[in-house]
Amino acid sequence: MIRLLIVASVLASPVLAESPAIRDVIATPTGVGWYIDVTLAHPDTGWDHYADGWRIEDEKGTVLATRTLLHPHVSEQPFTRGLAVEQELPARIVVRASCNVDGWADTATPVELSR
């Protein structure tokens, strides 16, 4: 009987979902800056677990801009959101995604920028 309770407890514990996956990044030059569109996929379950943002970093990990996502996208997967960056960016950036449970992903997507 005790063994069954332990198994049931393990099966009922929450499962950590994977980090949001960056499916696409489109960078469009705009005057001095850039408009960056990022398409994310994440198994959002609602307010308890959802993709909550993405950011642009240089190759050293310095954060250059952040796009905060203010709500879950349970029925809109994958989804695309943009960010106007009104500053010059290096020729190579990386984009990193986040979810409200697991935080910032360990991996990032490199992007080459050219005008």
C-alpha cells in the first residue's frame, strides 16, 4: 500500500515544461534601429505556466533589449511578437526566450544583422 502511494505521488507531481522554442527571428532595419519579430512556441497552460518574454543580447551576454509578454498564449501557438529597438545593434545578436516558471533559457538563437 505504501508503495502505491509513493508512485501516485510521483505521477501527480508537476512536470517541468521545456523552455520556449524560438521558431523564427526576422530583423528589419528602421532608420538607426531595428524592428525584431520573434516567433515562439511553448506549451502554455495558462497563467500558471507561460512564455513571458524574449530578449536580445550581444555575443557576450549583455542584454540590449527585452520584450515582455504579459499573458499566456494557450490557443495561439506558435505566436509572433515584435519589438522596436531604437539603437544600433551589433552585426551578430542572440535572442533568448523565457517562461514564468523556468526563467531564461540556457540556449539562445544567433541572428546575423545586415543592412
